[in-house]
Amino acid sequence: MESTSVDDIFKRALTSTNIFKDRSVLRSDYVPDKLYFRDEQIRIIAETISPILHGARPSNIFLYGKTGTGKTAVAKYVFSKLSQTAISKSIFVKLSYVNTRMAGTEYRVLYEIARDFGITVPHTGLSISEIFDRIFKSVSKENFSGIITLDEIDFLVKNHGDDLLYELTRANEKLSSGFISLLGISNDLTFKDFLDPRVLSSLSEEELVFPPYTAEELKVILAERIKIGFQPNVFTDAALNLASALAASEHGDARRAVDLVRVAGEIAERNGLKKVDEQQIREALLKIDQDRLSDALKSLPLHSKLVVLSVASLKESLSTGAVYTNYSLFCKRLNLSELTPRRISGLLNELSMLGIISASTVSLGRQGRSKRPKLLIPFSTIKTVFLNDPILFDVLNMIESTG
Ligand SMILES: Nc1ncnc2c1ncn2[C@@H]1O[C@H](COP(=O)(O)OP(=O)(O)O)[C@@H](O)[C@H]1O
Ligand SMILES: [Mg+2]
């Protein structure tokens, strides 16, 4: 970019009227002072964990519901209240919050728990059982009451199995004094199927569902956020109605609603507008969906990326057999051992759930039925994302040279 245009950007930033009052409240990890329509869930969690205030072990709790139904916000809200009460009454509790998707590995999850509990653990190098030992020893020695929140726990279990959860649910048997309770949160309702029945029954001593919000509820939540996030009279009612309706149309997702409002505001700001109207909401929707797809593509495991490229390299929607042939070719090129056709079929299903490909089934008459995988996003988008991955460079070239 030319330096003059950078100057222009800064100049515009200085002269444009700021439509935001407080941008930070529009971030999706912001926890508002008032959480609407969740009194019941807040009450049940608070009641379940309150025994900790007189030194008794609370039941483990398991929260589940789709994304943007307020699980993280509610959990953080109740725990910050608990922490305030404990501090004001000098009660010794230790609280840990870990998002297992962001932590990424079992080691990192345990590292963060240890850190929250004030136990020193190196960034790398210990065995998992060694960290467990240190945590358990410390709880016993200091005789403390701990609650560990494991958010987006479905990620951990799907990627690393349920060993870590198994150890944690059995922790209390190993502690000579003190205790650890667990609060698990999952965005995926089918996640229970991945759990060992013993882990499941221990984790869900108490279980709580977060239903999706209705469009009307989202409107109340958004109106409040807009009031504290934007200058008065900036956000039009029409824009508010559209954002609520759009966010409700998939599954009543408050995160999507808040994202729409923030991104629409940024678009208005960039265009020097004084109001946020329906048009900016529509543009925000497009941008968010594009970003979401790029993120989904970027975070795919290598073999899924190769499957995407294999589907992309087929001129028409062909059979899963043809997808597998190309996929094997790419694996050979990259010196990778290929996964079985069965696994690839599983990966194709996952990709279709992510909205990256469609895998409609067609009837072949006498020959039965077959899946016809087809790309749902432009190849240019895939290329832009995958070009950042040096391993895929070769394969992309292969496709381009035969295309
Ligand atoms: N009941 C509510 N009242 C106000 N804001 C809410 C409510 N539920 C969710 N939000 C907001 O919506 C966004 C997403 O909520 P979050 O708790 O992260 O959802 P989840 O963890 O279920 O995916 C956050 O910005 C949160 O503050
Ligand atoms: Mg969450």
C-alpha cells in the first residue's frame, strides 16, 4: 500500500465521527452485567456450586447447547459472583477456566489448570501423569476446594479422547484432602456418544440444557448491547430487527447476532457513515460467512484438506471412488500414507456438515445409490486459504496444471 493511502486512512479516522461508544462490549467474549432469559440456568448452577462456600464438594455439572446460547457467558458470570463472595468472606476456593479448543492439547489444558491453581508447571517437557500428580498433590497439601470449568470440551474429546476427563472425574478418589469439581460445557449435543459411560455419568451429576434464543429474545439482548456499544441514535431499528431475524434464522445464536452488529458498525465506520442501517447488516452477513468458511478451511486436518482438493480437482461431481483415487494420488505425491476409503467417507461427511462440500445421494438405477460430492465454495477461496500452507503448494500446482 502506498504511504499516502495510509495517511488517508489515518486522516479519515481522525475526522470521522466515532459511531462507537465502547467497542469492547461488542466483542463476543464480553460478559455483560445483565444476562437475559437465563435466570433458570444461572439459579441452577449457583445452587449446585454453592456447597463449596461451606467446604463441601459440589456435584459436577454438564452444560450443553448450540453455539451462542450463552453457556460461556453464564458460566463466567456465576463464577465471578462466586469468586467475589468467597473473597469477601475469606473462603479458600480456587477456580480454573480452560477453553479446550483454544488450549489445543491435553498438555496445555493441564498446564492452564495448574496455572489457575497457582502450581508451577513448565510449558513443555513433563508427562501428562506428572502434571496430574503435581495438581493432585497441591490440592491435597493445601486442602483446597477447586472447580475446573472445561469449555468446548467436545473439542478435547473428539481430538484426544476422554482419558484426561476420566482422570479428572476420578481425581477425588486420589486426593487425601481437598476436592475438585468439574463444570463441562459442550456446543455439540451428540458429544455424549463419544464418552465412556463412566465418565459421562460422573460428569453429568447435574445436567443443564441451553435452548436457542428466539428472534424476539435476540432483539432484547442486542438492543442492550447496542445501547452500551454505540452512540445514541446510530443503530437504526430496521438494522436491529434484521440482525435479530438473521441470527435467529439458523438457530438463535447470540454470538452471531453480536458479531453482525459489531461488523456492521465497522463497515459503517469505514464508509464514513453516521448510521448503521439494514444495508450494513447485509454486508456484515456476507463478510462473516466468508470469514467463517476461511477459518473452517484453515483449521482442517491435512487429510481433510487433501479431500477438499480432490473434490475440487474433479470437473463434475463424480463418485466418492473418484474422490478417493485423486486423494491417493495426492498422498503419493506428498509421501503420506493414505487413510482407508472408510475414513475418507467419514471426512466427506464432516466436510458436508461444515458446508464446504455437498454430498447428495443420487440413484444409479439398478446399480443402487451413490454419493456425488460437490464443492460448495469457489475454488479461488480454497486456493487463497491453502496457498498459505507450504505442504499443499505442490498439490495445488498439480491441480492447476491438469485443469
Ligand atoms: N442471555 C444473554 N444476555 C446477554 N448477552 C448474551 C446472552 N447470551 C449470550 N450473550 C452474548 O452472546 C455472545 C455469545 O454467548 P456465549 O456465552 O459465548 O455463547 P456460547 O458459549 O453458548 O457459545 C456473548 O457476547 C454473550 O455475552
Ligand atoms: Mg462458549
